[in-house]
Amino acid sequence: MAKNKTLIYLLALIIGFTVTTSSLLAAFVPVPIVIAVDQSVSQTRPLITGLTAPGTEVSIYINGTFSKLAEVNETETATNNFYYSLENNLDSGEYSLTAIARDKTSLVLSTFSTPVDFLVPELSAPTLLVPNKNSVIGETKPLITGLSESDTTVHVFIDGIINGNTGIINNETGTADFVYQPFLNLSVGQHQAWAVAVSEDGRTSKLSNVLDFNIEAPMPAPTLMAPVVNSSSTHEQPFIVGLTKNDSLIKVFIDGNLDGEFISGIHASGTVSFAYQPFLPLSRGQHQIYVTATDSRGKISIWSNSINYFVGEPVISPIAAEEEIAVLSSESVFGTDFKDLIILAQFFQLDPSVSLSVDQSLALEKILSDEELLQKLSAGDKADLRALAKAKIFEDSLVEESAIDTPKDSKEAIFELDKILSEKQEVAEEQSGLINEDKERQGRLRWNLVIFILFLVAVIIWIFWVNRELIKEKQEQGKSK
């Protein structure tokens, strides 16, 4: 027992001596001074700066936990400065920072510096505005709008799944508004949306308010038909016609730009026709036309069918013309004789919707009632079509009367018929000339390609021959040596 007591006293003496010595040595290591915790650049990763004695290193403690050694700038003065920037973002909340210096030679530590308290503010959650339960939505990609702190990225969740983000938004006032459109179509029915904001310095907000909204079936899209040119319109300003639901707001888009809007009428069937004339003349060339409809509650339809309209004199291929005729002739709204009328319109090079003169109406009536002429028109036989058409339209007057006694209306009809048939024949000849020219150009290209290939083959053969001769020459030189 006496020996144990002696050992205990000895150990206590050693510990006391060590503590006393450490305290005395620590008194000789100056305490570092924390000058600032700078959060101007980043709230979550502040820059820590301070002063320390030469020959020492500085350890940083945040809330009593060692973080990392600070960088010390050695100077020739009696005091060095140090700095430290956190590698990871701090969560929002209150923090206390202290520093301790250690002598590089003796490894003696100083006492802790005076604590410096700082705050990492919490990032405000964004606020979603629309859509909501009172919104009337017929679109499958409704716009989601709201507000968030400036210099943040808003991540939008739809039905519990992240859908996308807005990118960085900012505003001088400190609060920025945003608009987000889902990148995938949403199904018809109930949906929920909320958002989370993330700042540039890594802070994450809490969840925003939750929006409940309902997507209804979209309003039926309008149906566009071929633009109409008549006595009240021009080719540059045709009537854009179509069908839509009663009392709809029709928006007309030409080449992707809104050209005008109007309210459609009302019909007992619930579907009404409309006609719109562009505000300004259309320029020469191809134009794309489509419309949308909005009902009285504000529900918007999808785009209508798109119509391509050409201002000028387009060259239409026979295949495209036949396809267009097949589509138009299938529309029962024009009547059962519309296919024959299309053939006649090709014959006269007129739009079927254009009002015909008396002479043209007479010609149409005669041709429609004649099977032989219709067959020739359908077969495309234009060799004796002019004489046959004249005979069928004016058979009595041509047989019994001279050209001087021919009625004025008949003369005008014959003149117009001759003019149209001549123009049609000239167009056919021009198209034939273009085809022949294309064939000649393709033939020249083939010959040029053949010549180039032969030249390339000759070059390759020559290269092989040269290499072969060089090898032979080297072999002979080796043998001679």
C-alpha cells in the first residue's frame, strides 16, 4: 500500500509539473487574432483573416470543431498574417469561430483566440403564383410563374418529381420573377407543383407553397381551308378561311408571327365559319399560316392545321398537284361534283372558289355535260383539245355562222380558252426544257466523276511503281556492297 501511494504521489507530481510547464510555455506563444469573417463574397463559405506571431501556424475551429490549418504569409515584420476560406458550404444558422497558434519548433500551443460569432442566413423559399385551382388550363405545358430571391436557381417539382429549373434569375430589387414551362406534356387531370431555390453560394431554401391545378381537355383546334382569292381580295391579301367553335377568339399567325385576332360568330350547329384578311399585303414567296382558338373562359386550343400559301407564280410538280386534288376532292362539303370541278379548274387554271364570268360558266356547263371531253381532260390529252372544246361549247354557232357573225360572248370565250391553253402549253414546254437541261447536267457530272476516278487510279499505280523501283535500286546497292 505504501508503494502504491508513493507511485500515485509521483505520478501526480509529474502531471502537475507537465501542466505547469505547458502553461508557462504557452504563455510565451502569442494568441492569434481573428480580424474578420468576410461573407461579402459567399455567405456559406466566408473568408477568415487574422494575425499571428512569426514561426507559428494557425488552426481554425468552428463551433469547437477543428476545421483546417490556415494559410500563413511569412513577412519580415514582427507579425505574420493568415487567411482561410472554407472548402464546404455551411448550412444556415449561427456559428462561433476561434483560432489557436502552434510554434513550429517546440510545437507548443497558444491559448484560444477570442471567439468571433457570425450568421449564415437562411435562403427564403420561392413563392409560386400560377397556375392554381381557379386557373382554366387547356394546354399540356402550362406556364408556372412565381417569385424568388435574386441570383438563385429555382428547381420546379411536378407531382413529386423534379421537372427542371429556371437557370439563374436576378433583379436589382433583390426579388426576381420567373416563368417555367414543363419540358414534357402533362396529362389531363389534377397536378401539383412546388419549387426549391438554390443560391449561387450553395444555400438551399425550404419548399415553396404547393400549387394544385387541373388540366382540362384542350379546346378543339380550328380547321383551316385553302385561302380564297375573289373580287373582294387579292393574292397578296387573300381571305384566310376555316371553321371553329362558336364565340371563339381566333388568333392568326403568319410565318410564326401574330398577324391579328378577332371573335368568331355564332351558328346553331355550334360550329361557325370565319374569314380573315391580312392587315398588310404578303410579300412574294412561301408563307405558313395557322390559327389558334380561345374560348370565353380563356382555354386555348392547340395549333390548327398549317397552310402553305405562295404569293407569286409557283411551279407545282404534277405529283404535288395530284396529291392536292386527291385531298380536296375528298372533302364532301364541296359537293359530289367537286372532282370534276377541280379538273375544269386545272383546265382553266382558276381557283374553284373564284367567281366565274358568264363565258366561263357557259364553258364549264358544256364541258361538265360532255363525257368525251372530260375523259380527254382526265387523260391529259391536249393535242386536239382546243378544237374539241370549241366545237362542244359553240357547236351550233361554229357550223352555221361565220366568224364575223359569232356572238361577242362566244368570241371572248374562244379567245380566253385559246389564251389559257397556249399558256398551259408554254408552261409544259418550259418544264420539259428544264428536265432535259437537268439530264445533260447530270450526264456531265457523271463523266467528270469517271475522269477523276481514272486519274486517281493512275496516280496510285504510279506511286506503287515508284516505290517498287526504289526497293529494287536499294537491293542492287546492297548486293554491290
